[in-house]
Amino acid sequence: MHMYRYPNSHMSRQPLKRYIHRHSTYLHTHRLLHTPCNSNTNRPGHLRESWPAAFSYLHWATAQALPLPRPTFHWLYKFPPFAPSLAQPASDTSTAFCLCTLPVGSSGPKLTASSMATKCGDCGPGYPTPQEAMKGPREEIVYLPCIYRNTGTEAPDYLATVDVDPKSPQYSQVIHRLPMPYLKDELHHSGWNTCSSCFGDSTKSRNKLVLPSFISSRIYVVDVGTEPRAPKLHKVIEAKDIHEKCGLGTPHTSHCLPTGEVMISTLGDPKGNGKGGFVLLDGETFEVKGTWERPGGSAPMGYDFWYQPRHNVMISTEWAAPNVVQNGFNPADVEAGLYGKHLHVWDWQRHEIVQTLLMPDGHIPLEIRFLHDPAASQGFVGCALSSTIQRFYKNEGGTWSVEKVIEVPPKKVKGWMLPEMPGLITDILLSLDDRFLYFNNWLHGDMRQYDISDPKRPRLVGQIFLGGSIVKGGPVQVLEDQELKSQPEPLVVKGKRVPGGPQMIQLSLDGKRIYVTTSLYSDWDKQFYPDLIREGSVMLQIDVDTVKGGLKLNPNFLVDFGKEPLGPALAHEIRYPGDMVAMLGPNETSQGFRDNKKHRRGPLTRRLLLPGIIGKVYKGCNVGGRPHQPLL
């Protein structure tokens, strides 16, 4: 082991390790010296160049007399000789890394994200905190996957670019269409190649949109950075590659990771049986690397997922096996137990399920969200069929529990497939300040806003009807309703009667605008809203009262996908450049750190402490500081 002397005069007689031990500061040596290893191989990552910035920080912090936190101490092993940057004055070292936040609980001087972003000069993608994200620029364009499968139009799905800038002459119009090279993919959800988890890495750029295909199992990578208003296809990942390397199929949710990788949840295996696994893609080449979970450790069903590394946890949800959902909804399948009703709690570092939670009144848990507060150990999940919102939370003993906090009562009806109609909660989201929860009842036709200042007792503060199955003049008659005195009026916007009900939602950074589309999934659209197939879906915009609560339709905004050049299309999830479907904050976990015991015990994988004060160290997404967390 090499002993190095710290270049400050008052420390010249002490080995560096004693200095670190005395102040109880820490640093994860493996992550500072290496990029993460492949999570399913024993190969370590390559040497990274971020370690000089870590020691530069120690030099700078000592010169500034900053108090240092007190985590666990581990010895330093075999660092290379100090770089010249260590001898630089403090004023010169500020360009080597982004000091975006002090650690939670630190008594030291607070360095704001905005001021430090100015100092570092060149930061990576996204924002350092949810609060800073809320100050971000207004969205000007949005991207939506548009589907032709089941519509009768023999054309490929495409990515639509829509102008949402009120100052633009093309406001609320489709300005570009990027067709995929194949038919009947069923584009569904999408995600970014990198995100706010890499805010401190100026080499990273959020310039690719990842589009998994629900039916074909292909994954498309779209370049939205070169020409944001005219995206182009960057790469096609064939289903065969995913089937052979991962044994998975039917990809759904895509999240960028602090390691620079992209992780995609799946619903099944290549034959359409239930299998809730996770595909890992290289964030630069988009090659399929393997599965995130340990071999043989997938969940019986899958759908969405959300992770919180500060609590070493990921939680995934369940829809059903692809063979069950691909031909429409059959109520008998619910009775047969073919639809999900569990949450799976995963150990984030070990990549394995440690707890499975049975949902009380929680059939078909779909979208799941942690609170944005990076220290939060709770969140919400929307259960579609039972039309409930469940709060999940961490117990004092480290286990997790779930409780029902919102319930939308079913309506007794006539002229529908069942005697009772559920609301069918199909999408939820949280405002960046964790004050409001939003969700849609796709069948009942309303969007709701709840104040969640007390997460145990959400309070309804806003509601608006945007179509649905129970509107006046439709085929469904409501016989008994616990909430409404009469059936709502049909929604007409700019002369267009809106077909379907509110489904996917996206919130602006400042929380003042919600964008909503009306298509769920073409097989279910065809079954529940045949008029969607004939007329196409729409995108609407809702104005939000962020002070007292309240929702109001913007009557000047309508994107009618029934008027598309090749025929009516079904628009689904909404993304915009800079949106916060991203991970935020620095990370304390290394995804590839758990697989190989020999590698884990090696000298370069020992831990040495450097404060979470670093926030984000340059040239490395996951070094120092506090853990990342998904946002929207």
C-alpha cells in the first residue's frame, strides 16, 4: 500500500489515510477509479479520470475550513501518484467538478445549485435538484409515439413532434413525423439515454430517445439532439438480440441509470409468458448487455419500476403476461389470477427481490412513483382495475408496507360489459415539489388533482372531465353513482368531440401545465373505445392552479390525430426535451459492484471516504454524494 502525504503544510507529517480517518470523510474508491463493471459479468470497468477532482476537493475543502461529514471509514489502497491539480490553489480547482449540493445534515455553508453551476461552467444533462428543475425553461416541443396497429391503416408507427409554444405560428400542430422501419410494433412508452443523475458529467448529453415496442419487442433509439424539431432514427435493436441475450420480451418502461446505462422493464419472455425482468443497454452504443437482475431472479410479472438508491431499493409493478393482455380484456382472467396484484421490492445493490407485497384492493398495479425528495422512503402506485391509489412506505425495521389512501368508487351502469364500471386509473404523476398527485380515470373520463402535503391523507383539490364512457348521450347509462349527481357532458374542443378518456399525462417543469392523450393500448382501445380507432386520439392541455389547486381546460389547444396524413392514429406517452423522466442527484451505489466477490474484495474496490459534499464529480455520473432518484 502506498502512503501519500497531503500537500498542505499543516498535514505534511501525516499519511493521507490518517487525515481521512481523523475527519471521517469518505470516498468510494471503486467508483472514483473505475467505471462500473457489467452487472452480469466479472469484468471490471476501465480506469476513469475523476479521482484527481476528488482529492482536489479535499484540498479545496481544507483551505475553506469546511466541516466534513462523518460516514464510515475504509482504507485507501494503491492510488496513483497525485495529479498536478492537487497543488493548484482552490480558485483553480472549482472547474474540475460541480459542487452542486452539500450533504443532508451538513452544518457547512450552503452552496446553491445555481451558483455552483455557474462556477463549474459546463455541467451535464438535467438539473441538480427538483427545485432547480421547476425553474427550468418552458417546453416548446413534445414527442409522442403514434400507433397504427389495429386501426386498419397499414403503415408503421411513428414519432410525432408537436409544437407547444404559444408564440409559435405552428402552436398545437404536428411539425414532424418519423416513421419506424417496420409495421405493427406498437410503440408505447419512451425514455432518455441519460438524465439528471449525470448532471455533474459534462460529457453526457440527453440527446437520444429510447422507444421500446410493446408487440414486436424491438427497441428504437431516436436522435433528438441533432435536430430537435426533426428527429431521426439512430439505431434499431432487434427483438432477437433481446430474446437471446436476456430471455425477455415485451419491453415497457425505460429509465436512464446513474451508471450511464439504460434499463428497460419487461412483461414477459420471448413466448409471451409472464416474466418481469429488466434489459440493460449500454448508454453510448445501445448494445444489449444482459439483464439487470440475477440469473433466474425475475418477477413473475412486470410493468413499471422506480428506484431509490439512498434506501437501496427498487420497486416494480405488475400488469399481466403479454399473452393475456394482447387480445383485449377478459374479466375471467382476473378471477383466474392472471392479472397482477403485487409490488416487488428489490435490493438495489444485490439486484434481487427481497419482499413481495400483496396489494389490499389493488388489482393491476401499473404506474409507480417515489416522492421526489431524495431522502423520501415513500411513494404512490395507481391500481387500475380496483381504481385505488396505494401509498408504499418503509418501516422502521427496514421492511416495506403498503396502504390504500384513495379509492374511486365504481359506478353501477347499464349498457356496458359489466354491471359495475371501475374508474381504471392508468397513469399517475407527482409534481416536482411533492405537493400534488395527479391521475386519470380512463373509463370514467376524469382527471384528478390531490394535495399530498400529508401523504397519508391525500385531499382532492381539482377535477375535470375530459370525455370517458359515461358521458351523456352515449351507450352507457349510470344507474347509481356515489360521486356525481348526473352524467357529465361530452367534451368538445375547437369543434371536435373528444373520443376516449384521459390516459397518459405529462407535467411541465413549473407544474402549471398538464398534457394529456386519450389512447391506452390499441387492443384495449378497440374494445373499450371503438370511436378512437375510427377517429384517432387527441392531445389536450390543462392549466393547473398550483396555489389552491384546480384544473382548467385550455380551449385553444388541441392536437387531433384523427387528421393525420395516413389516417387516424393513436398517440400515447408524451415527452419533451428537459422533462424530468430522469434520475436526480449524485449516487452512492454502483450497479456492477455486487456480482463478483473477488472483484469486490480487490484493493481497487475498497472504500475510502470523500464527502457527499462533492455533489457531482466531473467525468463520472455516479461518484460521490447522494443517490439518484427518478423524477417524473
